[in-house]
Amino acid sequence: IVLEPYTGYVRALVGGYDVQDQPIEAKRRTGYLPETPPLYPDMTVRDYLDFCARIKGVPRAERVSRVTNSMERTRIADVAKRHCGKLSKGYRQRVGLAQALLHNPEVLILDEPTAGLDPKQIIEIRSVIKGLGGGRTVILSTHILPEVTMTCERVVIIPKGAVVGGGPIGNLRRRPGRGGEARP
């Protein structure tokens, strides 16, 4: 995000591309996991990921390796032949995460990735998310403070569309707000 001096105008850049002026190029460099991944229940996990790789423009010669790598990174290789409709919520989240990684995006946006998961699945998803950093920006959108403290290194707090604070996660832990809530 770039703040233009003296104007107050904010530009969002992804891989150097302005999301307003060059949205297609910015989207090509972004992976997205919605709170509820839109999976096709009648497709197997591998078929679904191959389909998504084709849509995302992954070259044919790289598709099999990208799908396999994505499944390994998200720990779903053991369900590659199962139909998406027969997966648990935790596995569906991981399949959604795998599709978001297929084209090796520079920015990965995760919207409430642990919503509705049981405690074991939450720990597994957190572990996967932590392993995705390094070489890419991972944006985690959540209202669950423990999720932020267990997963993130930096935080930006944006209530109602306005940035009200941010910085290293350690700052969030040190400064309690009103009513026992933490704030930057």
C-alpha cells in the first residue's frame, strides 16, 4: 500500500501493479481463500485442483507438479482421490488453500481460514499458514484475536474501513485496551 504524499490518496500495489489501474495483473499475483471455499462436490481433490490450475493459467507442463506441490504443502495428498463433497470442513479449507497457492501468488489473502474448525483442525491450519510465509505476503482477515497472535508477525487493525493502528504483533500483546481487549 502506497500513500501518495500531500494528497491522502492511497494506492494498493500487488507485485508492482496498481489494483485500480491494472487489476488483471494484480489479480494474477494474488491467491484468495474465502471463508467457505467454493469446491465442486462431485470432483475429486486432484481433479478440482487441476481444473483450478487451468483456470489460473498454469502452463500444462507444470500443472501436475504444481498440483502435487500444493497438495503436499497443505497436507491433503492423502485425500487426492476423494470427492470434495465427502471431505471434512478442515480438509475443505485445506483444499481451498491449495487452490489459492497453485499459481504461486506473491500475495495470499485468507478470509477467516479457521472459522468453524475443531481445535485440532485449527492447529493444523495454523501450522500450514505459518509455513506459507517467506517470499510472499500472507494477509489474514479475522476478528479472532487468538488467531492473530498465534499466526501473524505483524498486524493492521481496520475497523469500518479505516486503519486505526498496526505494527509488530508484540506491540499488540503489550498494550491492553478497554474491556480487556488488546489494541496496537
